[in-house]
Amino acid sequence: MAEPRIRKLEHKFDVGQAVQFSPGRGVDHRSKGQYTIVLLRPLDGNAPQYRIRNKVDGHERIVCENEIGLP
């Protein structure tokens, strides 16, 4: 099955951009910090998603746009 097409207009941030991850409730707050966008992902409902990589330890995670912002 083909992966859905991702339109840049749906996403606020670009691949390679530095962002600050601020996890919501129920997520380990030690994961908070500086990340880099590595992939734009399809919408989850109305929320754009991103794959991000931690600048310190290289850990990657998938997050919704409302969990990240400019550093």
C-alpha cells in the first residue's frame, strides 16, 4: 500500500530545522530538549506529525506539531 502524500502546506516546520520538544502529560519529561526535524509525517487527525532526533543522544521519536516549537 502506498504511503500517503505529505503536503508541506500542512506542516509548520521543515526537515533540518531545530525545534524544542516539550512533552505532554504521560511522557517522560527528561526527553524535553533540543531536537532536529528529520521527517515530515502524515496528519494524525488534524495535527501534522514529525519524526525528530535529539541533538544530544540521537534518540528519535514521532511527535505532533503542538509538542514542538522554536528554540
